[in-house]
Amino acid sequence: MQGLLFDKSMVSVAVERIRTFEPEDGYWLAFSGGKDSVVTKALTDLAGVKYEAHYNVTGIDPPELVRFIRDVHPDVKRDVPPKSFWRLFQQNGFPTRKTRWCCAELKERGGKDRIVLSGVRWAESARRRNRHGLVTTWKNITLVNPIIDWEDADVWTFIRENSVRYCSLYDEGFQRLGCVLCPMARDTARQIERWPKIAASWRRAFQRFYDTCETLQRRSAREKKWRWSSAEALWRAWLDRDASLRGNLVMAKECELFAGAGIEIAKDCGVVDMEDPEL
């Protein structure tokens, strides 16, 4: 992959990558509305290739982000899941850092049998560096990551130098624009204050789940009410990221495509096959 970078700007390299892997039926562009997504979409426009952008509706994204996508990117298709997040909550239990079934159910949908274009970058986390290459294959999806080696500063430089519009939440100090109160989020108090209606929906979901947990599949009778005396206690423990919480007591899904671990990058071509244990 070093050869691609020789004597070329990062923008030119990214555009060349997008053109190189262009499929006959066009790309399925995974669009979240975040800074990496808007940069990837802008680069794809520069590349002049065929694509259709899709936004997976979660129902718990910040309203400002949803409005940004609607107003600034009206061409992006909104893909609504067959079951809402709140219904899935009652079915699967509450998500935690270890069991984020919500990613598999809501964010990793779409793009089946397509070449998917994404804004995944190594700088985002060690897990993404270990899991993704320029091209990543996962089940029946091939993921192309044209800005895989960009740093945060590169993303913001491109945005500013090309007047790319982005969600205003970044200007307020939010560094990630994922789901409100995502299990990975640390600034829960700030998010509750900023989006009280969504926080109230979370709290009600905990209460409903706690009240009906006896009807759900359990691992053992001891997990009937866990060790919390009330739904409020459970909610507070979850907000505090209590290490004893195991979360999903029905299913054991977690993020597979965008945040997994344990797959090494093929050094010679920057390609990762997530189904081949030899890579």
C-alpha cells in the first residue's frame, strides 16, 4: 500500500482508491452523518463514481444529526429497521460495552452482496486498526475504506479546505456523534442534559424490561432480578458503567463489522478477510 502513497497527496490517493474498486452496479455508501462520512461522500463525488448513500436509522441518534442529514444530504436514503430500538431492547435486554447487539441489529444492516464504501479509519481505535484494511471482507459484504490511514487532523483539514458542511455538534465539543447514551459513551451526564427526552425513553425502557424480565429467557433462576432492588438502581448502575453488568441476557451479539477485534491486516495488500482465520 506504500506505493499508492508515493508522491501523491492524500486526497488524490483516496480518490484513486475509490475509482480502483468501483463496482459495475455502483457503491453502497454507508453514511452516518459524522465527519468521516461527509468526507468520504465528498471524496466519492470527486471521484465521479456511481453510488447510493444509505443512513441506517437507529431512532436514538442526536436530533441535530438527523436534521443535518435530512437538510444537507437529502439524497441519502433512510433505511428504517423492521423493529425499533425500544422493541429490540425489550427482546434482547440492555446493551453494554461487551454486548452491543444494537450495532448488529441497527448499524450493520444493508449492503448485502454489495461493495460498501465507508469512512472507517485506523486512528479511531486500536480495534479498528487490527480489524480493517483498505479492503475488508465480512460475510457477504466487501468494505472499501478509502481514508483508512487518515488522522483526525487530515479529516478536519479536508473539511475546512473544501468547505464541507458538517454537523454543528462538533463545534459544541462533541467528538463522536453516535447513538445518544451509547454504552461506549463516557459523557453520559452531558448527554442526559442535552437530550432529556431520549434519556427519559432509555429510563422507561429499563423500567419495562425490569418489570417483565421474569417472562424472558434466563440463564438461571438467580438472574430473575439480578442484584438490583429496582429498575432505577439498575438504570443508575448501567449509566455508571458498572463492571458487574453483563447486559444482554438473551443474545450474545456485539459489533462485528465496525468494531471487532482479533483479525490481523494482510500486510502485503491491505486486505482483511474476516472469515479466514489465517489472516
